[in-house]
Amino acid sequence: MTHDEFLEKWDNTPIDVSSATTIWKALRAVVELHKKKLEPEWSPFKDSCKECRKPYPCRTLQAIQEQLK
């Protein structure tokens, strides 16, 4: 599935209890992937995202947090 096809499917999914649960689980999986990397204090990656190695919180988590305000 392409990125555009994925977004179209997402946009066209009706929201009900079942789909809300599925969406919540998917979002939770993304948040789990982008958790803070556990590294020794001397490591250059100690304050980075485990998945993308960008500074924590990464842009993915920032986008999710912004939408949940």
C-alpha cells in the first residue's frame, strides 16, 4: 500500500467503537517504537529516539502530542 493509499483508507474509515480501538492500538504501537533510547550517560545517543535516532521527543511524537491537545 502506498502512503497516499494508506491516508485515503485512514480518512475514509468511519469512526465507531471498533475502529477507534484499532486506531488507538495503531497509535500506541507508533508511540512505543519512538520511545527514548536507553543509553549510558556518556553516549551521544542518550537523549534520542530509539526508532529514528533524532533528539527525543522526535518529530513523530511531537506531532502526536500536538494533535492530542
